[in-house]
Amino acid sequence: MSVAIGSRFDRYEIIAQLGAGGMGEVYLARDSRLERKIAIKLLPAEFLRDPARLLRFETEAKAVSTLNHPNIITIHEIGEADARLFITTEFVDGQTVRQLLSRGRIAAQLTLEIAVQIASALAAAHQAGIVHRDIKPENVMLRPDGIVKVLDFGLAKLTERQPSDSDPEAPTAPLLLDTDPGTVMGTATYMSPEQARGLRVDARSDIFSLGVLLYEMLVGLPPFEGATAADIMSQVLNHEPPPVSSRAPGIPVELQRIVTKALRKDREERYQTTKDLLLDLKSLKREMEATTTVPLPGPPRTTSGALPAISYETAFIPGAPTATVPTTGPIAAQSTSSAEYIVTQVRHNRRGALLAAGLLILLATGYFLWNRNHAIDSIAVLPFTTQSAEGDAKLLTDAITDSLINNLSKLPNLQVKSRFAVDRFRNGQVDISAIADELDVHAVLTGSVVQRGDTLSINIALVDADKSNNIWGEQYNRKISDLVLIQQEISRDVSEKLRLKITGEEKKRLDAFQLYLKGRNAWNKRTAEGIQEGIGYFEQATRIDPSYAPPYAGLADSYNMMVNYSFLQGKEAFPKAKEAAEKALSLDESLAEAHAALAYTNFQWEWNWVAAERGFKRAIELKANYSHAHQWYSSLLACTGRTTQSLEEGKRSQEADPFSLIVNVHFGWINLLARKYDQTIRETQQALKLDPNFFAAHRYLGLAYEAQGRHAEAVAALQKAAPLSRGSVLLKAELAHAYAVAGRRDEALQLLREMEQLGAQRHISPYHFALVHLGLGERDRAIDLLNKAFDERAERLVWLRVDPRFDPLRQAPRFTDLIERIGLVQ
């Protein structure tokens, strides 16, 4: 029963109803004792008979009352009157994000401002073991002074978490158990996949919901839509959202990457902590502020970091789409209430004091950096250490050391000592000042590496040798599959701490170089999503510095791989790859990556084996340790029947980059083509230790099992690979083939029908259909389709001579003729 406007409830005079939801009604009221406006939330009287609802209501109050954060609502009072439970909070006037979205999609810079404050609030909540579970536009409010408030912790739970050294957000003890498995709580559009399934949730569920909200602010539409809540949940569980760039052109590539990572369906692939997400958001925010001359809406920022007096009129993109999003309960569209809750002041005052002390240290460090009486223009990167100096651990530390030396050497006005010069200090002298004197450098960078499974923890220290002072230190916790990105981050951070004087042109080149490395890291994932992300970084780099050659080579490699994994047709992508590679060579003829990219196009598209081999050899001549040149050259050698040389080149590619996932599993592929199936299994299993979700490793493992007749294991591996590939038709065809040869004909036919339906929407190479029909034993039909693939110059045909799956066709004259026409003479 609603409370009448103008009536009194306890000591509160009810002024207006602000909204209603599944957990009660919210009113604007006047506190007669303290003479102030407040928001009051009432639990319906009948809910007192429902213990579960009552527990949720009390949980809301208790959970949020443990927090003290400027972006989180805080409680004034929990009470009972007239047989009704209530919570009172500070009333805050403002606009919800839902109201802002009704006017169009929100500009990227304002979206970042909002997202940083939301993530900051969630990081504090997660630190206390609290998961919000209902992040959505209605539950986020912007005050006129630009402060963001996260509202309504009515669905919050206190997580049951075990303390862990590896989890900085783990509380010291479990607080409250989750709801029973199978209970779905939240709002369909913003639910994480695990939440939609009714599984136990953790902080990563809020990260997904924030990703949905970020997407909607940038695009103007949510990533998952449907006529009913069930339709929406099906989208959340089974479909990838359209890329941000396809619906809102011009969004910074890094912001697109952040959104994409937050929206990973597998929570192991998302940001693992809100702190990590917050760091990326803040870093991008700083970059955007540093590179734009257009101020954000409203006057300059306050000391709190918020945007006072936001002028919302200039913060939206006119004509952007809007959408009405179904919710699980009635929510008044005009609702503008929020609340700020009380906390345990002693604990958080101590925390504030520590933060203040930390700030003073940072300020002092900054003063030192700017006012030292000498410039740091030389540096030595000492060999990184590890707990074990044997095997892979030593290879890993050497790889990181070499990469940092190479990356820092690209910085202007900085002398970097060579690897040869520093290597003698690997296990000996530890006196930094003495080392610096001997090497004649102003600064020394040291580091240590700890590997736990597929995760790396890297500790860095930058020391001013002249004063024996630590300039800066940092710890990086990342997946080993992000090794390229880790090295790039460390190099960037070191360069910032050194405060090098650089010109505008040098700054452009450095910015382009950093984007290039980000592109390479994304490209290395080998998924359509990762390669597209890489293309975005490479294109951004070419816009910043059109005369910088490496990003063009990156674009060429990206288009080549889009064909290799059947994400694009050869006739669409290979010409783009060739154009980009030739552009790179016109800017820098000595660029090994460009020669290798062009050679790959000659190999896979032109079937010009001579030109391709010449290009790969030229790339290796220019850069002997370029792993991908060795990798692709080994492919060419395998396809043309030079098995021994192919294995040698494959091994060289592995030795050149022992921690590259794709290089390692490709060596497994080369062994498979050489019929060394046990070696393929060893290589792929080793790669899976580094990244259990790397689809190419599961793929080659499945193909090796299939070649050995271990059909159940082959199907299981390919079943893992197919969804991890994120849409590769090649993987769907290979799984169908595996089903067929395993005798699971019905499942093979079902996948074949799915491919045919997909083929009605977009082109699918006849090669893929040929592979399935071959598995089904329909050899003539398979050869017919391979001939059609020949007419299209399908990219996979280069493997026909050596791929074991095509052994049943070796004696067929039409197949032999096809091999000869491709140029792969027996």
C-alpha cells in the first residue's frame, strides 16, 4: 500500500513518490527533526511475512553501511514504524543515466568520466566483499556538480571469498553466502551470463554489467536486445554483441577494447578485478585529456576529479538511437532519487590518512623528478631475475629483458646499454651505483618475474644511480598471453618516469609505436575479434604518424590472418594485405615484417612459391630472430613437400619467440603435417599450460588426435576450440569432419545444415563444405567442391598435398590433377 503524499511516516513528511521497484517504494520526504530533505525507502507491509525478502532488505542496508565512498550511497537510518521497515538516505537531485540516454548516445569523454566514477565505487564495494548485481542506467545518477552516485544496493550480496595472496580484492573472511544456485536476480539486459544462469556470482559479474552500460552509453543502444526478458537472456548467453565501431564510428580504439574485454562471456577472460578495469579507464582518460583541445562539458574539474555543473546539452550525439529496455520490475522513468550511507569512520579515516600519505609521497617523487640537477639521458636494463634460472623461466626473463632494451632504444634522447653490456651482471654484482658507474649511465632498471601457471607477476624498480634513490617501482600482474602488452606497458611507464624531452614529431612516433605494439598483442589472439581490434590500433597509428612503416605491416598481417582463419574471403582481404605491405616497404624497404607479410600474400593468394620464398628469406636476412618469418616460411616448405627443412624452420620460429602461443602451436601443426602426431600433442599441451583458452592449441590437438584415430578425444578438443575461435567457419567445418569420421553422422549433418544456412547469409568457401563431405565419405562430392574452391583461389588449398585428412583422395585422378593445377607437384 502506497503512502499518501502530504502524510507523515514516523517523523518524516512525505513530499512525493520518486519510484518503485521489486524491493519497495521510494519517496522524497522531509525530516522534521533535522530540517532536511531525505529519500526514504519503504518495504511493503506484506513483505514482512516473506523471510527471504526481509533478509534481502536488511542485507541492502548492512552491506552498504560498511562502505564510505564519494560515489556510493550512504545510509542515514534503518527503522520500523507503522509495521513497515524503512531506510532513509540523503536525497540527491540529479539525472539518472537512463534519463541522459533518452537524449541520445553519450560522448566518449563524458562516458569515460561516468565510467571511472562507477568503477571506483565498485572497486571499493568489491574490496569489502560486496557485489552490486544490478548495475544499470536507472541505478547510476549524475548530480549537477558532476559527481556520479551508484544507487540501490538492494540486490547486493556479501561474497563468500577465501583470502588469497593472488587476489587483491579478496576480503579477509567470508561474510554471507550467495543466494541458492538457480535463483536469478537482476535486470535481464545487464545480467552477466553466469547471473542469467542463476550461478554463483562474484565481482566479475558487476564488471560485465558495467561493460553493458558502457556499450549503451557509447552506442545509444544496449548490446543485447529482444522482445522479452527470455529473448534478451538468450542473447546474453549465446551471441556476441555487434562491435561498438559498427554502431558508433569514431569511438577510440582503446575504449572499444575496454568494453569488449568487460563483455567477455567467459568470466575468466574478462577483467579479473575492477581495479584493473579502473586503471585502464583512468589511463585512457588521461590520454584523451592530453591529446584533445576540446574541453569536456562544464567548467574545469574540481579537486575530487568530477565535472562541476555539467552542460548536458553538449554531451550527446544528436540523432543517435535510443531504446526502451525491459526491466524486472516497475521503475518510474522520472526517478531521480539517490542515497549516501554511513560507514565505520575509524577504519576508513585511517585508510584516508594512508592515502594522503601516499599522495604526499607521489608529490615528493614528482618534485624530485622535475627538480633533480641532472637529466636522466642514459639507462641500463639489468637482466631480470626469477625464482628459477633453469628452462622456461630463464627464457622468459631473457625475453622480457631483450624486449625492454629494444623498446627503450626507440625513445629519443635516451642512450640504452646493449644486452651484451649488461649480461655480465646477471648473477654477480648487485651494487646499483657501482654498476651505473661501470656502465656510465644515470639510471638502472631492475626487475623480477614470478610465473604462476598462465599468470605473470613482474616487479620493476627504476633507480637514479647518481643519488641512489628509487625513482619509481611497480608490479604488473597479467596473463602470459599478454606478454607483448606487458613489455609495452613497462616501456611506456619507464619513459614517462624519465620525463624525456621530446619534440612534437618524436611524440607522434612514440604514440604510433605504442599503438602498434597494442595492435600486435591483439593480433596475436588470432580471433576475429582480436584481429579486428588490432586493425583498429594499426589504423590509428597510421593516422597519428603516416610515415611510420610498421603499422602498415601490421595491417597487412591482419588481413592475411583474417583469411587464414576464414573470417574474410581471400579476394576481399588479400588485396588489402598486399597494398598495406607495399605501402610499408615504400616507407622502409628494410622492414622485415613487411617483406614477410608480402611473401605470405604471394604464398597463400598468388600461389607464387618462388616470390614467396624470396620474400621470407629476405625478411629473415633483415631480422634473423623474426619468429613469424620463420613460421610462415616453414609453412611454405611443408606445402611444397620439403618436410625436413620445414621442421627446421618451425623450430627456429619457436626458438626466436618461445612464449608466443601461435608460434608454438604452429610448430605443432608443422609436426602434424610431417605425421609426427605425438610431437604435435606435446607442443599443443604445452601451449595450453600458458593459456587454457587459446583456441588454436585445442584445434591442432584435436587434429592430432583425429589423425591417430582417437576420435572421442579429437571431438572433445575441437568442441572446445570452436566456441573459443569466436565465429570461425573453419573450426565449425573441422568439428563437423571430426564428427563424421567418428561415426557421429547426425551431428555432422546438423553442423553441415548450420553452415548451409550461414552460407545463405554470407559467402563460405567451398573448401569448408568439401571437408565435411570428405568426412562423410562422399569423395566425389568433396572433389567437386574443391574444384569450386580452386576457381575462388581458396586459401586452404595450399595444404592439400600434406594435410592427413585428405589422404583418402590421394589415388583419385581428379584430386591429383587439382594438386598439379595449384602448383603443388608431387
